Amino acid sequence: MRLTPSQLRADVYRLIDQVITTGEPLEIDRNGTIVRLVPPSASSWLDRLPRREGVVVGDPEDLVHNDWSEGWTPDPL
């Protein structure tokens, strides 16, 4: 969406909220020069998880080489 500075000034808070919610950049045209209002790049929900120290006690590589076949049964469909 492209606006003039006057259009931006008339409704700046709503337009900023729109950029945040939609992720669509807003372009402001001032005398032929374009200025963009762009939201920050979205981070993954995994990046926002709190770090939990000590959840895996021991060497995580031991989990890779563990034999899980003893407790596994096929799904009876």
C-alpha cells in the first residue's frame, strides 16, 4: 500500500497496527522518494520457547542409539 505523508499522519496508529497484523509493508511517497514501514521478520514459535536446562540428563547421543523396538507395537487398524 502506498500513501502520502499526509495520509499517514491522518491515521498513523491504525496503519502501524495494520502493518503489524498483516505483515504487508507500507510505502510512503514523499516527493518521489519511497520510504517503507516494514514489520520485523517473523520468528519461529520454536525460537520463542523458554529454554529448559536439564531436561535431557546425560548425553543426547545415547537417545539416538537406543533400541525402542521392545516397547513399540504397530497400530491395530
